[in-house]
Amino acid sequence: MTTKLSRILIIGATSAIAQATARLFAAEGAHLYLVGRDPLRTAAAAADLRVRGATEVATATLDANDILHHAEVLDAAWSQWRGFDAVLVAHGVLPNQQQSQASVEAALTSFDTNARSSIAILTDLANRFEAQGAGVIAAISSPAGGRGRASNYVYGAAKGALAVFLSGLRQRLHAKGVRVLTILPGFVDTPMTISFKKGPLWSSPEKVAAGIKQAMYSGFGEVYIPGYWRWIMAVIKMIPERLFVRVKI
Amino acid sequence: MSPRVSMPVSSWGRLCSPEHSVEPLLDRARAAHIVRASAPGLAYGNGRSYGDVCLNPGGTLWTMRGLDRFIEFDPANGRLECEAGILLADIIKIVLPQGWFLPVTPGTQFVTVGGAIANDVHGKNHHRLGTFGRHVSRFELVRTDGTVLRCAPDENADWYGATIGGLGLTGVITRAELQLRPVPGPWLEVEYLPFGTIDEFFALADDSEEGFEYTVAWVDCAASGPRLGRGIFMRGNHVPGDDPAAPPAARCMWFTPPFSLVNRLSLRIFNELYYSTHRLRAGRRRVPYLPYFYPLDHVLEWNRIYGQKGFFQYQSVVPRIASRDATHEMLATIARSGTGSFLAVLKTFGNVASPGWLSFPMPGTTLALDFPNRGANTEALFTSLDAIVRAAGGRLYPAKDARMPRDLFVSGYPRLDDFLRYRDPGIRSALWQRLMPEMK
């Protein structure tokens, strides 16, 4: 019933979640276009996906913060297979909250990567998908963007900005045949989170990837992965500020 | 910015979980740099070795699972190149639908390629194809001084021999090329034959090696007296067939009981049932490869069944000439102790030479079984078993070991002296410090 997503663009393709998702699409024989910051790592990911069944894999090097080059990279990507069925925007950093509190520069650097560069590339992507009149735009935000918490509000603020942007984009493109997804993975055990103590709420990148792929095929709106994060966040958002300022979560 | 994190890490036997400073290797290009900067340390794959060969308490562990990329696969000739942290399970999933399989596979598919090389693992077809290392056509070894060596039978051959079965002590294996073997499909035809005594086991083994690629036996380690040495012999070959139905989802042992669920009573009951059931169902059957090769992989974290104190695996090999008597004596000793495991494995190794200097297999008979950790009682049993292995001129398997006496290691591995010259001084493991404390 759903048509196959066979041409997929991935921004931030060497991140653990992006890599795990790309492997699932590779297993279906997709054409994958990987955009990553480090050319060696991107090439290694491409070789891996070829063996795992991808019909064709192309790569491009881009630092997402290098906004002036977005259009050039996307132009080249678009000409490869004359457009895409879907894009996954997966790049991001997890800033150290302590450093971000102490240094304006540290706070803004991570905000640039997580919000500014994402909004920039999504603005360009949105216009291309709108012109195509079809496709899926999925971008990885975070439940942390749902409410600012003392332990990670710099990260949360950027992911929240991205979520609001995606919400508007979804409304704008709905009538144009383009589905916009806000992917909200809970705690994921990746190199980005290696220093965290892991508990029962943690998921593997493979599990999150399966949720992302399913969402890209048939999901709508804000997609929490695993789904119970929707309820966790609903409760967290309901706590009155007077109480919220006193609790440590 | 490399994350440096301290966390408890244990091996499959769960005997202890010491703190380690964990340094993930995520990217081939940076591996040499990280290894040099954070040495001394030790490569840690998927943590499936039983004892302390994969631990470095208080020190650095380079975790390898992030290096899990394929590099190249040629379905025309079965050559596969991959990073060392990839699991055998991932390889099988990709290559089996294209008509290829691992030439040698251990009893779990949840080990990394690097771990399989460093422990030179073996499988049920040892008498045909030897050890895993024989099918590794080359690999890359990163030394802690920053040098990177390509190793193959005809390139850095000494490093190749020292590293296969080298317990991770010669450097960090980052990528490898394997020669796979063609198979007609995902099925095996397996014949189950009950036997009543050790002599019958050896007769079946001799009889089967010619016509069957895979031979192995389950032995009832709780049986004593006239039943001593009884078991079920299983011999099989790959056969053609379509994809089997997907196996039921793996179960998981969700909790760790306070004490071992394997005890004298449960062992007797289980073994009686297992033996009788298989005796009734003796004969030929077609079996999908998963339950045949990896029966325990169906229960994730099954190692928890032995309780909070963990367990040991004791795996020995004794030379052919001493096989019958030594095996009989070991089984009698174990039966007297009243301890042991549901899965006790008996298998004859063939003459195919191992490429590794410290490889475990030798022509003869191997016996492997688990024992819940009962402290001094368990060690007393092991001391008796050691004496039998020592007298027979055999050896123990370091990949399984957490306690072998030094003399048994030295006498069991005659090429140890050659090996010492290739050990990387920037690599440290609990096993090495225990067995070779003077080497640091």
C-alpha cells in the first residue's frame, strides 16, 4: 500500500542512530545518499551499507554549520537520482550542560549545530520537497525539547526550537503532499551518551532506528520512540512551574 | 574529545565486575591514535569469553563494538572484509541468503570477529576445517606504539601466528578478511544417536568423521555408575532447503536469582529428561541452522541462571592417546562432585593444524562444561580435574578460564616462549597478570 522509500538522503549519516536507520533501509535495497562531516567515516559507512544490501550509496562531505555550502551539497544530491523519497536530518551534538552554563560561546556553539544549522538545511530541503510535491522529511529532535530542565536546558532549547520549526513546516507542507516528522527518541545508548548511567528507560540505536523507519513509512506528526515517552513527557509538561522548580528530574 | 568513562564490566561468567576506564573505538582511522594515547589497555569485544581474558580491572578497555562495519563482500568468491567489532550474527544474516556461511562457528553467534581471532575459536567441524583462524586470510593489527601491521600467512607471518589465539595481547585487531564457505542453504540434516558409555562415544566419533562435517556430543555429567558416560551424539551436514520459518523471538533471563538454579537436583532431573527425550526421538531430522549451532542464543543472558556468584566454564583438551581414560576419569570425578551443567559437551578434535601459536585445539578430545561458583568446593574439583589433564598432557582453554594454575598454562602451550617476544607491552589483561605476573 505504502510505496517504497527507495531514495533516501541522510544528513549526519555517521551518527549512531542514522547509521542504524540507514542499515534498515539498505536491507530493503534502497539508494542512500550520505552526508557527513568526516569523509573517511562517511566512506566507511557507505561501504558498510553496500554490503548490507543498498542498491547504490553516494556520499558528500559537509559540516552542517557551514551553512553557505548547504545549497551546493543539496544541489549535487538532488541531481544524483533526481530527488528523494525521504530525508532524515540526524546530525547533532550533546553539549556539556556545565560548560554551556559557564560559557556563552559553548552554549551558542551547540545551539548553532542543533538548531540553527538544522533550521537552515530544513528550510532549503522544504522548498525542494515542496517543488517535488511528495516525500517525507524526518528530523531528530528530542523529548528534552519539551520542557527545559536544569540538567540539559541548552540542549533542550535547541531541540525545542527545532520541534517548533518542524511543527510549522508540517502545517505548511501538509497540503503539498510532503509529510514532516518530528522524531523524539528517548534515552539512546550511543557514543554521544556514553558517560550516562544506563537504566530501564534506555534504548539501543537499533531499536530507535526501527521506530524511525516505521515512522518514515507511516508515522505522523510527533513520533516518540519508544512510544511511552509521549506519556512521560505529557506528565512532565503538566507539572506546574511552582512545583517544577523544586523537583530534580 | 574522547569520552573517558569509568564503569563496571564483567565477562560472561559474571564472577566479578571490576571498574574499567572505557574507551570506545568507533572509527578505524582514529583507532591507532586512541590506542596509543590510552595504553595500557585491552580490546573488549562482546564480552562472551567466560573468565578474565577480556578484563583489565582498574585499567582501560577499548570497546570494539562500534567498529562493526562491513568493508567489502564478494559473493562470487566468498571473501569478506569487515571491521573487527562486528558480530558473527551480523555476518551470517548478510551472507547466508547469498549462499555463504562461516567456515567455522563457535556455539554462540554473539561474538565479535576480533574476539574469534584472538581466542582462535573452534566449532563442531574442527576435524574438517580446523579453527576460525585458519580462514582469516589477513587482518590489521594496531600496536600501542602506534604502528599498524597488515598480517597474513605470507605477510608479517610471525605476527599472524602470534596474534591468532594470542588472547588480544599482541595489539588490537581492527579489521579482518575472512574466506567464507559455500552452503546449499540454511538447513542441516542432523542424526541423533544415544550412546551408553564413553567407548561407544569414541566408536561413534571415529565412525562419523568421514561422512559428517559436524560432530558433537551432549554428555550426561550427572550420570554415575553403569550410566557414566552416557549421552547423545549429534552428527550433521548442510543440506539444501528454503528459508525456514523465522524462529520464535529470543527469550531473556530477566533477573539474576540470588543462588544458582543449576543444582544437584535440577541437574539430575533435567539430564534425565534430556537423555530420555532424545533417546526416544533418535534418528535423522532436518534442523534450521540457528537452533543447531546456537541453541543457547535463544535465551538471552542465560548466564544469569547461575545466580549472583556467577559460574566457571572448564574446557580441557587431552591428546588422542590419553583420550579415553582421561575423559572417563574426568566424568567420574565430575559425577562424584554432584555439580556441573545441563550443557556438557564432548567432541573430538582432528588433525588440522591451528595457525595460532597459542591456539587451544590439538588432536584429541575436548570436554566443556559450566560449574556454578561455589568457592573452595568448586576449586577443589578443578584441582582434581587439572591433575587428570596435566597427567594426560592436555591443556585448558584460556577463553573460558578464570583460575588455571600457571604450570598448566606453561606446560599446555609449548610455544609460549616464542609468543612472549610479540606481546605488546602496552596491553594488559587480568588473565595475563594472573598467569604471568612477572611479565607485568
